[in-house]
Amino acid sequence: MAKKKNTLEKIGFRYAWNGIAGALKKEHNLKVHLIAAIFVVLAGFGLKVSLTEWLFLIVAIMAVLVAELFNTAIEALGDVVSTNQDPNIGFAKDAAAGAVLITAIFSAITGLIIFSPKVVHLFF
């Protein structure tokens, strides 16, 4: 008799959490982005950002984390597909890393737009 799966297993949450946890263990950049996200959230509370500003900050944070997870997945798949130096796999990895970079730049600009006036107001 087959073991009965619980609801979380049926919809794949356990696999998703395993992927996130595995990426956090293996990927230094994901940890850096997560720590930055924590600082942004703390700054948001400290500087009392508006509801609309929270929306932009959350979207920016999630975009970077999701891009980093996709990048990690593409790198892992590329490593399995070929152990040799393959220019197409290298391009895929570079393009995924570029996507993370563009997303991180967008997020940094979003943070500057939101936080700069509040920080300036603290000192002047």
C-alpha cells in the first residue's frame, strides 16, 4: 500500500522549500541579497515608509530573490548537462547572472528613490 501524501506534499510546497533552503546553503549571493532585504525592511520600518513605498520595496526585494533563484537553477542545470566548457551553457549562465544584475540595479534605484528624501530629511 502506498503511503498517503499530505496536502503540502501534493501541491509541492515541500519541494519548493527544499529548493529555497538548498539555494541558501549553496549560494553566497542569495545570502547577501537576503541580508540586504532584511536591512531594507528594517530601514522601511525605521523611516516609516508609506504603504505605496512598501509595495515598491517588496516588489523590488522579491524580484531580486526570484532572479537569484532562477540564476541558481540555471547554473545547476548547466553543471549537470555538461561537465565540459560549453559556450551555450556559459552564455545561459552569463545571461541569468545579467538578469540578476539588472534586477539588483533596479532595486537599488528603487531604494534610493524611496529612502534618499527620508534620510536627507533626518539631517536637514
